[in-house]
Amino acid sequence: MAALESGQVKGYRQAAEVFQVAERSVGSWWRAYQAGGWEALVVRRTSRPGPHEKIGPEDRAVLFQAMADYTPEELLIARSC
């Protein structure tokens, strides 16, 4: 955005070429920046919708304790090389 704002690059196409991103992305980012400044460009991650946890908290605690107490070989976990 600074390169566009300062005139170091002329337009979305040149910015896309210089920074090796899609021209459409540059346009989207520029419009967001113009509307809300740098804060508008911050990526806010949200959790993905999907299946619930495969194991419950109690089983997870047992698993983590086993991982802390034993080696993979002791737990019969084969390593692939």
C-alpha cells in the first residue's frame, strides 16, 4: 500500500508484478486500506467450522501424559524414515 500511495508503483498491475501477487488482491487490499487504513488489512483468523474434537478432555490428558512419560518406541508408535 505504501508503494501505491507513494507512487513507487503505478497502478494495481505494476504492484502485482513487483510484489508477485494477484492484481485482484492488490485492488482488494487497496480498497480496504482506503476505507479503513492499515487496521483494515489485519487478518483476523477465526476457527474453521468442522467436526468436533475426536477425543474428549480426559482422554487428551491421558494422551499428553503418555507422550511426556514415554518414548514413541515405548508406546509402539512406528517411525517412518
